[in-house]
Amino acid sequence: MKAVCFDTPGKPDVMKVSNCEIPEINDDQILIEVKYAGVNRPDIIQREGNYPAPPDHSKILGLEVSGYVHKTGANVKNFKKGDKVAALVNGGGYAEFCSSDKETTFKIPKNLSLKEAATIPECFFTVWSNLILRGKLKEKQKVLVHGGTSGIGVAAIQILKLYKSEIFTTVGTNKKKKFCESLGVHNVYNYKKTDFFDEIKKIENIGIDIILDYIGGDYINKNINLLKSDGKLINIGFLNGSQVNINLMKIMLKRLTITGSTLRIREKTYKAKILSDLKKIVFPNFENGKIKCYIDSVFKLKDVISSHKYLESGGHIGKIVLEV
């Protein structure tokens, strides 16, 4: 099969399309004939050598796929050859075939294409894990999501709307600002023109309940100062750095929770819980059109280098997808 590989970590140019062996599956796994794979920031971090694949995971990039069931293990009862599926996978997505665990594979919601379905697993699993399970989101809370037009941001905004949240978000261009406003977000801040901290402070004296952040760096202290008593700062990445000086007294006095997580290394039972929740609460909203899959661009597998360069540029709105 054709797959994207790299011999040494580095810039996008280290990637190449090579011939590889089709992965073997165990009794609890599914072999998917991949049609589309989502491109995500963890792929970049792995390619750079800063997030190597765990020992039992594929070294091939790609954490989410859609396609057709090609083969099933002996213990897989709910899928058959030819089923249209998508899956959160342990690497291996940038390839013609990919193995997936039965616990993180799902039949595509009605009215969605294979291309759209490839954008669901990584972002919606991550957002549900952090806002709902870790953040214990309640209805009508005030929530700040940094990077509102990223795959994570768009998924978060749409889930927050189900909970009637008062949403705040940051973006880097006026075009992105207008996009978030089109999703129904009233409090959108272009960080290149205004300081989100100052702007939120003007209108929100009580504070924010939950902040979802993958930026880090100088945002961390601003986040802490924006949170209300018993508020939660949830970190899922550190684009601008993870090492900062913070005043622990503020955390103590406001009884704040500062937490974070990565999804890839979590156990299958945890991921299965997320998928069960998504099927009950989110998937029906894909089918009725309340939640949509926003795709910025589609690249051919041979153009994977360009897809990574584009993701790194930060110009996208929604998801970037590889057509396999």
C-alpha cells in the first residue's frame, strides 16, 4: 500500500509517499480502506520529533480516517466488509489502509459524506473529553475557546451551543472573526488588533467559567486572571510554550482548577465512553444539520507536504483533509 513516511524528524519536506506493508489486525480490530484522513496539529508535532508514536502505535502519521471496512477481526460483530465508517486511530491514517480499534470506530452519521466524516474523530473526541468529561460543562456557563477557527475551535463552539453557553473566542484575522460570528458567537476578538484580556474584562466582571486553550505562553496568566472563582483552565496544547511563571496565590484564592490532557495515550475504554456520548448527543445534530463539518481544503496524498505547510501557516478555517 501507499503511505506517508519519514526517516528522520524535521520540516514538512521530510515526508514522502512510500510503499509499505498493509497493517495486520488483531481479533478486536478493523482494517479500513482509507478514503480520507484528517490533518491535525499533533501530526506536525510528531513529524517534528516532539511527539513520537507510543510503542504500540503506528509510526505513520494520521489520527483520524474515513473509508470502508475491508476486514474485521474475529471479535468484531457490529461491522461488516463494505460499511462506511470513520475512526479515531492510533496513527496510520496517512495510508491506503489503516487498522482501527472497534471501540473507536463508528458508522458515519446520516447525511454526511466520507470527506466530512474524516473531520469528526480527533476534534470532537478531544473537545468532548476536555469540556464535558474533564471540564464538567453545565448549561449557560461562560466559556472562552482560543483559536475559534481551528478544527478544535469549530467543534468546541458547536458543542457549546448545544449547552447554551455564552461563548468567547480569539482569532487572528477579520475573516476568521466574521466566520465565528456566522456560527453565532458574539464575543470574538482578533488578537492581532485587540487584547482579548482587556476586552473581556470590560464586559465580564464576574469572570469566565471554563477556558479551553492550546496556545499557552503568555495566554496562561491572562487565562488565570480571567477565570471566576472555581473556574477551570483546560490546556490541550502549548503552541507558544509551556513554561511560564504563575502566581499560585491567585489559584488558591479563587479555588481554580488548572488541568490538561492528551487523548492518544488514553485507554480504549475511555475513548469508547466518549464515542458513546457523541453518538447520543452530537451525532443526531450532524444528521439534523445543527452541527456541521467545516472543511477548509482537501489535498491529495502526494501533496501531503503542502497540507502541513498550510496548517503551519495558520490560514485555514475549519479542517484540512487528505484525499487518499
